[in-house]
Amino acid sequence: MSETDAPSAQPTLVGGIDLGGTKIEAIVTDAEHHVLGSARHPTPTEGGPADVANAMAAALTEAAKAASVEPSQLRGVGVGSPGVVDAAAGTVSHADNLPGWSASFPLAAALKSALGTKVALGNDVGVATAAEFELGAGRPYHSLLGVFWGTGIGGGLILDSKPWHGRGGAGEIGHMVIREGGRRCPCGRRGCLEAYAGRAAMEARARRLHDRGVKTRLFELAQEHDRDRLTSGIWERALEHGDRLATKLIDRAVDALGTGIASAVNLLDVEAVVIGGGLGVRFGEPYRARIVAAMLPHLFNDSRPPAVLLAALGDLGGAYGATLLID
Amino acid sequence: MSETDAPSAQPTLVGGIDLGGTKIEAIVTDAEHHVLGSARHPTPTEGGPADVANAMAAALTEAAKAASVEPSQLRGVGVGSPGVVDAAAGTVSHADNLPGWSASFPLAAALKSALGTKVALGNDVGVATAAEFELGAGRPYHSLLGVFWGTGIGGGLILDSKPWHGRGGAGEIGHMVIREGGRRCPCGRRGCLEAYAGRAAMEARARRLHDRGVKTRLFELAQEHDRDRLTSGIWERALEHGDRLATKLIDRAVDALGTGIASAVNLLDVEAVVIGGGLGVRFGEPYRARIVAAMLPHLFNDSRPPAVLLAALGDLGGAYGATLLID
């Protein structure tokens, strides 16, 4: 191959897929990280991993079409996945929010076969943190903690300008204990941050209290908007309606986030904290400021708190981060 | 200078001083980290930083004498100091356990003038962690959390085989919150790990309960052994006597340590945890095992807990670590 062939022989476009519990976001970007095409598909709620992989391939194919390119012409496709990701093996296991996906499934191979290009896997929260570090709110910093406030509470770390994964399982800020012997967490343990601030835990608590006769419009609002879960939008509407239970649960979540993030900062003294996730992105600035206020009483070095910023890439952070998996 | 002069022109012996709230440990080591001389002096409880510096110089001079060397012949002297250490400026401030030492004091310059060799400063917990990593229990690992269970609860981090200091204040595991709105910590905040497990906090609580009529032999034992504080040895004796209050407070401390360390591990997924400090070293193996048992219910990846080890360098870890500050 001569040097003059190189530009056409080395494709510059890459794909990124963010696999979420409710939706699949796919994008195609150029070398400057501009989005040339995108697609959003619902995540299958029935079937198994192969069905999810098919839906992912369909979303990516649609995004590629919008970018006027075949998937096979992409330099590669990165995937941010929930569950336990083995990037080297190309497998995902224990993706408990996805249908029938507890055993290990060869996701990279399935997608490579469907798309005709190389596929790289990463942890969803890890790639979203990397995206904020490389392209988003974290760009000015060398160390940051990403906090993704959604169904659960995910955490990602950049230390010394590099992702920190520990032995592969780092970042579980949602399972830092903020109250020994406290509320039961969806993980089965007690007192975790996620037990107070995760959307799934808040929904379970709202339902229990509602069943016991506590008044709330949360479930009516979900029905009116044809949701079978309390989405971030439903929580927002309930707060706008002044719903007392929703307000109380979200206030508690903000306090818990402040405590947990402050504990993490006391341990790591990072330069910046970036707050994303479905609830984090939707609630935006007023809640960022409230979380900072809830952190301050627990910060050991309270004269110089870290910068606390909203995720700049919003809902697309995961898909952007997935594209960064392709060199 | 010819090459043959090099061995005598480049001294290989170094000094290390661990400045503690109650004692000053000084050692002189050779290039293989063997201790050739050591000395232990009490930390002055009156006067000011200059008096402490004089006591440090005296201890190091005695250690050098035992090693048959003049302090000025050492390649340098490292110091592990409490308080806020500015290594570049050679100053220490906010050393609140030392007499009259809140403002910044030029400790490196004072010692250099007294000893006639270069002086390097480091944070006491940081150097003790580095010592366990380089020479002690942490040698087989690339990432570790040092937990120093003493008057307070200090923490040190080695990540990717390098110390992690964040913006200079990392490692405050003692001020991770284990119980929102919980007990008042000596730092003034609420619910910190140190509020439950630090020796100073436990002594304050024991005294309050004793004043309210709760029976305990803790303070009698301290008097009998001529201590004005509840030292690690006094706590150990009280436990041996089956003292109920001491047992209850130490049990609570072990639970708190398990919770706090598990939270840190959930965030960082380090390979190893090394437990040192006055109480950690004195209580030894049975308490190491108890702390592990207290961690397990809170570990997110409980199928593969980190190695949890006792500090191998014992009381000398801080002084060893100080010698490592000299290249």
C-alpha cells in the first residue's frame, strides 16, 4: 500500500452505541467528534442478549445511514454496556436490567458479525466519564469523579488523566455506605448511597409508602404519560406539581448524594466532579447547586471544594464515550 | 571528580524521622534499608515548633551516633510530619496535635541548619503508606489503601504503583461519612469514620459516658500506668480485663472501620488494604480478621475482596517511609 492510499484505506468515521436499560443510543462521528448521524431505539424488554444485540445493530445501521455510510465502512464501533464487561474477551455478563442477560454473552462477536467492522466494549459509566473528560465538562482537569444519577448511581474515575478501573470494578460510588444499617439497597446491602438516591430505589420506596396510604401523584402521572416506571420526566413533573412525597424523596436523594460525593472527594481529592445520568441531566443546574450545598458540611478540605459541574454531553455522553473506545 | 571517587563522594546512608503526637522516631538506614541506628524521643508537649524541631534534631543525631556517622555525612534526612505539609516550600502548618503549631513553620530549613544535610518533608500517613508499599506488606501489589488506626484514622493511597495525593489532600478515609447525622467527629463534622474509630474520639466518648456514671476501668488503668491519655496499651489492657465499655467502643470502632474501608474499596477496587497505626499494630491479627468480617457485608464485589494485611513495618513504618523521601 502506498502512502497516498492511506487516507481512503484508513476510514475516519467511527460508531458508538450506548446500551441503556430503556433505550439504545447510536451515533456515528467524524475525527473531530462531530455527530454525522444518530438513532435511538427502545431496548428490548423480552427475549435475550441476541435480541438486544440485533436491536443495537439496527440502531447503529440507522445512524450510519443518516451519516451516508455503511456500518462496514466505519473504522470500528465502540459500545458502552451495563453489567460486567470483559473488554478483552468481548463479553458481557450480569446485565441485570436487560432481558435474560445474566450469563456471559459474546456481544462484540455478535455485533462484529452483524456490522462488518471491529467492535470494542467498555463499561457504560466508564465510557461516559471518559467522554466528559475528553470532550465535555471535565476537559480542563486531570482528575475527576463522574457521578451518574439515574436508575442506579454510577461512578467513574479519571486520575492523572487516565481512567482508573482498579481490578476492573472501581467506581461503585452508589454502593459507598452513607448510613450504616440504613435502608435496604437494590443490591441487597444496607445503607448504600443508591438505596437513597437511585431512581429504582426511590420508586420502590414511593410504591411502598403509597401502598401504605401515603398520598402521591407519582403513579397517576406515570399512567397519564403511559409510563410503566417512574422516569426522570415523571419525577420532574411530580416536583412541579408540588407532590409532597416526591419532594421528600428527592430532597433525601440530594442529601445522600452530597454525603456520598463528599466522602469520595475526602478520599481522592479530585479536581472536579461531573454530574450526569438521567436525573442529573434532567434536573440540571438548580440540583447541581443543591448537591454542592449538601456536600459542603462533609468536605474535610471545605475551603477548597472541587469544581462540581453538570455533564456537558447530556444524554449522548455514553454514545460519545463509546466512540472513544475506537483508536 | 574521577569515577573512582564516586563511592565516597556520594554517601549512601540516609536518615528518617517520624514526627508523632507523642513520640519522635528517628532511624538511619543503609542503601538496602537496613536500620543501622535508631532513637525514640518524646514529642515536646510545651513550647513551639522550634522546640519540636530541636527534639527531632536530637533524636536524629542520636540515631546517627548509633550508626557511627555524623548527621552531616548522611545523604539527607526525610521527615514524615502530621499537619499540612508543603513539601516544595519545606513548611508544615496546622499540626494541631503539636504544641503551638498552627501557623506555617519552616521545618526543613530548621532541621537542615541543625543537621548539616538536606531535608525532605512528606505527610506522615503518605510516607508510612509508601513504606508499606516499597518495603512492607504492600510489596506484591500495584494498588493499595493504607489505613492507620490510631489517634485519628489516616489513609494513604498507592494507585498504579504511585502515591496518589490528589490536589494534596487525598487519603482522608477517616472523614468519609459512615453515618449521616451521626456522632460528632473531632474535626467538627458528623458521622465520620474517625468519630467512631479514632482513639481520641473513643477516649472523649468513654470520658463522657464515665462522667455520666457508666462503669469502666479505662481511666484507672491509665492512672495506674501513669498515662494522661488512653494509649493503645491502655485500651488493650482494658479489653483483657473484659471492661464492658472498652469492649463496646472497640467493637463499634471495628464495625465502623469495616464500613469505611469497604466504601473506599467499592470506589477504588484496590488490590490490597494495609492496616497500621498505633491501635492497628498493637491489636494485630485478631482485629485484622474482625475488620475483614465487618467489611464483607458492605463490599459490592464480595466474591473477590482485596487482600487485607497488617502493616509489616509496625511502629517504624513512618520512619522507614521518611527515609524513602531521600533519592
